[in-house]
Amino acid sequence: MVQDLQAIRMEHPLLGDEAVEPILTPTNSGRGLSSLATLDWRQSLGGVLILAGFVAVIAGWWGVSGTTSTSSQLAYMVSGGLGGIGLVFVGGVFLVAFEHATDRMAMAQVDARLRHLEQCLAGEFDSLNDVLRQGETAAPNGTSRRSRVSARGGR
């Protein structure tokens, strides 16, 4: 797939060595410990907080189930249950923050590619516009197109 992208880049008139890299580059999708090393800190912290939240909820449930005293059950429910739910929520916020940062980077890449394309195409149509303007003002019989149209009583 990388060779296909390089072949397309070599054949395309606007893409050269100075072109911006493609947004979606082929990656090794193998799972394992190497994929853990590529985690962002927000992903790591979010995962740890969610895991800690679930552990706290389970510990709170375990504590509530082992006691008959309402005051002890309330303490386990508040510390384990509500604290665990809070940890899960904060972990989710970190994961959403990572997704937001990833989306912003992708949009920055799209913006850079569009700016590059705009710079490459800036002069591409100038010569075509000049030819069209010359063809509009000079007709084969020496009169301009506009004068012929107005002489016929047209537009």
C-alpha cells in the first residue's frame, strides 16, 4: 500500500517530494505490548482511572455485602460506589480529551493539505482564464462576441 501511495505521488503533477504526507498512513495493526507503548498519556491515565473506578465500585459492593450495619454500608456505598463512579467519569473525560486532541490534529493535517493544494493550484487556471478572456473579446471575423450579440438584439 505504501508503494501504491509513492507511485501515485510520482505520477501526480501536483504532488512531489514537498507534498504533505497522507493523513491516513498504513500502519502495522498488530496487537501486543508494542501497541501499549504508543498510548498517549490521556489514554493511559483515563484507562487507569476507569479501572480504579471499577475496582472501587466492586470493593464498595463487597464491603456493603459483608456488613449489616447501615452506617457501615453507607460508608462503603459513598466511598466505594460514588467514589468509583467519580473515577470512571474522570477517566472518561480523559479519554474524550484524547479524542478531541486527535480530531484537532487530524483537522490541522486536513487544513495543511488544503492550503498546500491551494498553493499548488494558485496559478494553474490563470492561463485558462486568459485564454477564455481573449476568446471572448476576439472573434474569428474580427468583431468581439459582445458586439455581435448586441447587434443581433440579444442579451
